[in-house]
Amino acid sequence: ASTGDAVMNGPWTLADFPTATLPYAQGRNGLPIGVQLSGPPLQEGLLLRVAQAVEAVVCFTARPAHLTR
């Protein structure tokens, strides 16, 4: 229903810092646990390159339980 608690992403958005959230692991409840990355203002391209590199290292492949039905 949401992308998470606004307390966690609201300040970054208000300050014009681009953010990206990547899945990192799967919790006991079957839902993904994520890691949030933030970049310098107006540097969305840099953030996306870093996010792509992190994603390649993490290699998250699990699917949340609610998507495997």
C-alpha cells in the first residue's frame, strides 16, 4: 500500500536528494527487506549507476511469498 514510512524517505525528498530502495534479503514473513541509497541533489544518474552496482553484488533473487502464489 506504500513505499514505506514517510519518516524514512520524506526528508530526502524534501531536500531534493534522489533515493532508491533495493531489495536486500527476505524476512521471516516472506516480505523483502530493503536497503535505501541516497545520492547528491540532481545526480539521479550517479545514484542509478551505484544502485545497479549494488544490485549486481547483492544478487537478490528471492520472491516475496505473496508473489509466488
